[in-house]
Amino acid sequence: MKLFLFGIGGTGARVLRSLTMLLAAGANVPADLTIIPILLDMDMQNGDTERALRLVELYRSLRAGGYPNGPQDHNGRRPFFGTNLQPLGTLQADNAQQQIGDSVLPKLTDHQGTFEEFLNVSSMDEIDREFLKLLYDNSAKPTNAELKLNLSVGFKGNPNIGSVVFNALEDSPVYKYFTGAFNDQTDRIFVISSIFGGTGSAGFPQLVKLLQHPSQKMPIRNAKKGAVTVMPYFALEENSQSAIDQNRFLSKTKAALSYYQSQIDLDALYYIGDRPGAKLYPNVEGGAKQANNAHVVEMLAAEAVLDFARRGPGEFSTDKRYLEYGLRRNDRSLDLPHFADGTYQNLLEPMVRFTYAAKFYTDFLPNNLGEAFAKNLNLPQTLRSGTFYTSLDNFINAYKAWLRELSANDRSFAPFDLDTDFNGLVRSKRIETGFFNKGISEGFLQDAAGKGENSLKAAFPTNEARFMQLLMEVADKCVEKLGPLNRQLADV
């Protein structure tokens, strides 16, 4: 099954970043799932988008190097990097008039100028130009002048502008390529967007209307369609020079919700948001400097994507389905017990396992290259120079940075202590040690890695593939040592 995943604007990119982390950890999804991520944004230099693109490229490189014969479930669990992430341009598209390349961020339009230039105002009659001035702010103040807005950095929180630009989506090369590639009756469509900004608020309803229009071919019109709508969850610093007005977030959200109720018809619509905390995000209009710290709302929005993919055909009905996410308790600092059992099993258990693997790679492996298992894998020569290991190093560092951002945000999610030893890695349960039991010690890891590498030689002759399996073997041993976690919330 292919899931065509449209991520609109900065929120779409931030959720894709979290989704890539969860898939790397082996989050529970159907074994045959292929996700086709398609980012739609005018701001091609956005910092959030750049991080997401780089992460997807690393993921795809590691999956190709670690599974030359394709991934298989490992000890009944999804493998690390097991789900296929495939750019739209790499699919076969019927009657494709124009190639779009293999980027997850295909160009939406060739226009790089102002909104005024996009509308071609200079060629309009005077009466039409004057009418536009009634519809859009054309004041001399740079932060208010909508007609003078430079579209190359997005819509700066103005869905009234974005909706006009997205009206041209149907004629864009990326959408035409999508319609040519979408042919399978089992494939699905999912959309990620915010409801309080400019790009997401504008693009989401326009895209949904287009997907459901009678002019679309039957596989697209009949496909199961879902979306996650991200409501306000952060606050911005004051910036008089910015065109983004956070005071309008709630009013825009209310207006959009009212519109969605009557105009948006999907098989499943997920809602998520949060009350902003005291931590403020920089008020950046776009470009490379817009790179917000990860937030648990984005991680759970990514889980909405996977929940939609996991649902069988019989779980959808002709009635609209609205789904919201809730925690077990409304604390500002979250740990593993705050989440329901389904989230824990599908998402958090795999994260525990992958975090042990990440710690093994960064904290244990460099100091144990003299061990037999490392020599057999040629790690003394390739760990710091081989393409596969360089990509893995970059990805794991990005994963740990993502975890640190989640823990430092105001609704923090801090299940791991990355700065302590293996026995204290999972905050909710420290592994007991004593005279006869050292827990996860250096000797324990040496033994697990040595036995694991030796048992994998026959089935995985190539070093990279064997090393990927070894990471999972060692992580499994660590999880066994950890044992069952207490899922009960402690008293406040």
C-alpha cells in the first residue's frame, strides 16, 4: 500500500521530521507500507524544511545500505529504517509531461516575486487594481503590505493570500505528476497542515477540494483520505518587523474550524494542538532561520499519519470521523506513562529500543573497535569514513538532537536521560545493579555484540547489512535487561 503524504508549509515539514524519526525507530506500521512524502511550500529555503529533507535523504541511504535484499521484521518487531520513504518523482507516472526530480520538495511554482506580480496587477485595468486594494492591504508599512509580500518566503500567516496561490495547484507539474502516479485502488492520501498559519491554512482546503473534484480520475476520488490539522501549540516572541501576527492565531483557527465542519469531507480528520507554554519561539517570517525546536505535538501528529495507515479498509465508514488526541494527565512534563497503551506499543516501545541502539553506537562502539565483532565488520577502518556509517552517524546525532529539543520544550517530553549510563537511560525505570548484576555493563554489551555478530554472519554476509541487524540484536538485549516498565502515573 502506498500512502501519498502531503505536508503543507512549515508544520508539514516539522511533522515529517518527527515521522522520519519514528519510522527509523521501527514504529508499528503495515509491512507493505510505502510512504510518498510530498512537501508543498513556496519557501524553498525554509530551515524546518531543509532539516526534514536532509533527514529523509539520510534515512533512504541507510535503508538502501542496510537492507540490500529488503527489510524483514526482526524478532517480531519492525526493523529500524524498515518502512520505504520514496519521493514522488521516482514513481512511474502515466502521461507525465514534465519530470519533477527526486526531491521530497518539488517546486510548486516558478514564481519568485511578490504577490502583486503573481496576480499580474500591472496588466489589469485601473478599476481592477483599485478593487484589489480594497481586498488586500497595500499600505506603506512593510509588515502589513499584502500585495508587496515576497512569496519566496511563504505567506507569512496570510491564508487569504495562500488560497489564491494554491488555486493554481492543479496546473502545477507536481500535482500533474501525482495524478499520473496514483493508480492503485488500495493506495491512500493523507494531508498534514496547520490551521493557524498561512501556507497550511490555505493549502489544505484547496488540496482537499481538488482531490474530490469530479474532474479527478476515479482512483483519486475513491481513495481513502485523511488529514491531521494542527491547531496552535506555541507562542512567538514579539517582533514589530515581522508580518506574522500570533494574536490572530485563535481567530483564524475558529474561522477555519467552522469552514472545515461544513466543507471538508474526509474519511478521517485528526485534530491536535496544545496550550502554548512560557517558552517562546523566535518570530521568523521564513527562510533558513526558521527552524523551530521539536515539539511533542509534532510527534503525535506524525503518529496520526501512522494510525491512518494502520486502519483496515473496514474501519472506515460513510460518516465523517473526527479524532482528537489526549494524554492520561495534563502535566507540562511528560514521560512514558503519560501515554495510552496503544501509543506506547506502536510508538514509544520502538523509541526505547532505538535509543538504546543510538547509545550503543555513539557511547560504546568507538571505544571497543578492538573487539572481535568490530574487526569482523571492518569497523576500525570504516566507522569514521565509510558512506554508510557517516550517514548513520549523522542520523543518530540528529535523532539525539531531536530528543533533546523535545525534552527542553514547554510541554516537555523527556523519557530518556542521554547523559547518563545505559542503566539510567530510561527515566521511568533505572536498571538495578549490584555485586552479581552489573546491569547493562561494558562486558554485557561486548558479549551481546560478539555473540550477535557471530550468529549473523551466514545470513548477512555484507558488513553494513550485518551491522544493521547487530544494532537491533543489541537493542533487543538491552530492552530485555530493562524488563517491563511501570505504566502507572506517579501521584503528583
